[in-house]
Amino acid sequence: MDTALLTSDDTRVKQIRDELPVTSNCVYMNTGTNGPVPTRSHRAMTQWQEKELEAGRIHAAAFPDMQEEKRRARLGLASVFNCDARDVAMTHCTTEGINIVLSGMSWQPGDEIITSSTEHPGILHPVYQLHQRYGVRIRLTEIGKPGVDDVAALKAAITPRTRAVALSHVSWSTGVVLPLSQLIEVTHSVGALFLCDGAQSGGMIPLNVRELDVDAYAISGQKWLCGPEGTGGLYVRPDRIGEIQPSYMGYFSVRSGMSDYDGNYVPSQGALRYEATTLNPATVAGLRASLDWLSLDVGWQWAHARIARLGRLCHDALSPLPGVKVLTPREAMAGLVHFTIRGAPAPEAVKALDSGGILVRAIPSTDLIRASVGFYTLESEIALLAERVGALVANQ
């Protein structure tokens, strides 16, 4: 049993915030960019680096220790995905996972890929490259915008030439939680592959890749998983692995002893074949520590429920304010709340809130401010955000 379930919510929240020192120094509402670092994750990273400094980076136990950290971190990522660990590749970020999938597919001129104008450059730029390199046609939708019927928009865009659909589970730019199961069903109706950007969903909302029947799903370690930068994970459905060839190869991409100098090799089993570059052992240890903490001490079910409840509370606190417009729809949201302040450009408003100890962010190329409400957030902090936002309106 999760030992955290034995404590009251107030006690649990206090224990969580004690583990996240930054929450004592400011109102931390920017997990959508980088989550707060737990003390134990920082300790795991510094201990690893101290060992490297004092014992050397390549002492007898270094390689086995590194492999053990990777094994445990991969198990932690698999618990986020709700899948088998052999179906998970460790990456440096969500964008790397997206590139692995899109670059690994066999593209021909005239093939089509569907995405949305709401997507992050981590999807859009690799998609643009497919167009420039292979002549792939991009069908751009407005899926993820508030008020858009996402399923209808995908049905209108999809054709027999569609090879892949690349969309987020939770939109970074609007906060909308997409109806992923229905979108995947539409995608599979023409035999296309569905690639999901899970940078904002991994750790924020419940996730089960097998139930979703998603083909590939990439997540970040540094956001809602509270891990260090330079960490992430990619799930690939086992029966899709044959369609996604490794674009670059390395030590771990090939089964040990299963290659020869004539150029023949046998890929590593499962998604491990996509791990071709070196991962920093210290950051792997930090991610593993964060994932252990989230799973064993915080509790995923509790964290997801609290994020959803506090996200709606934040929506409700900001919506009635004169001069404030909340873009994120309450009926399709989780922990991201996007809003505007009349007369206050987003970068200026973010700077003003930051000077008062409230960390939010501005979304580039829009006038939107984004608050990320985490499981560690207090109701009083949401009230303070609303108070400060109201004061900014009054001062215009």
C-alpha cells in the first residue's frame, strides 16, 4: 500500500512541500516548463557526481551501477506509461522521442502527415523537415484550440494518403486535454500511425498507453515528473517497432555479440534499439529518484486527482475577474490554465507577477499567460494569484 495514503491531505501536502524547497521561496506555477526539483533527486545527482569525482568515472563498478540506474529509471517511466519496460526507450527530452519516430519512418513524396497549429515546435519543426526532405504534405488543423471539435477536425483532414498523425495529449499552448482515444481510433481507421507529444501529460494526468492503443508516446522528465533536464522517455507499441527504424545507432542499439564486420547486426530487443547516445548517469539517477518519490510517497492517483481539482479551482478563481479572460475550457483541462489580462501584455504581466514571487510564463507568439497548477500547489496560492492578477487589471 502507498504509505502516503495513511496520512491526511494536509499532512501529505506539507511533506511534499518540505521535499520541494522552492515552494517555500515562491508560488511555483511553471511546471509546464520545468517542475520543482525534489531534495532527494538533487541528492541522488550530487552523490553520483561526488562518486565520479572521488572514485573516478570508470571504476570497476561504474558501468554496472550506471546500468542499474537506467534499469530502475526505465521501470519508473514504464509505470508512468503503464506499459512493459522493454517498450520504453530513455531519451534526453520529448522532442528527441518525436524525432526518433518521425525520422525512423519510411516516407515518400505525396505521403501526408496531420498535425495542428497549436502544437509545440518539438512536433512542428520535425514535421516541417519531413516536408523539406521528402516532400511530405502537411495537413495543418486547429485541433486543440478551445471550441474546436477535435474529432471532427481530424476526420475532415484525414485521407488514405495519411501516414501519421502527430498531436499532443495536453496542448502546451491552450491547456486543452485532447480526446486521445477517439483521435487514435480515427487515425487507425486509415492505417496511419498516431504519435503523441506527452510533454504536458506525462505525470499530470492518468496515462495508459495500452488502453489508448497509441503507437508512440514521448514524454519529458523535467516537467511534471520533477526530474532533471536532459531526461525523457519514449514508448513504442511493440507491433509498430518494425515500422520505425533507428535513425542512428550506438552501443546499446545492437544485441551484444550480434553484429559482424560485413555490416550485419541484430537490433536490441524492444525500444532499447532507439537508445544510441550517452545519457548522463547523474541525471538518470535524479530522474529515478523523482519517479520513485512520485510513485511511492506522493502517489500517482492522488497527484492526478489533486492537479485536476486545483486546475479547476484556478480556472474558477480567475474567470470572474474583470478584464481577465481564461482561454482554457473548464470541461477539457487539467493543470494548465491559460489567460489574458486586459491592458497587460503577457511578458510584462509575467515579469510583474515574478517580482511578487509568483512564477508563471508567457506563451510565445500569443498574449497568453500560463499558470501550471501542481499537486504541491496550495489553495491559498491560487487565491494569491487571483488577487495579484486582479491588482494588475486595476492598475491599468
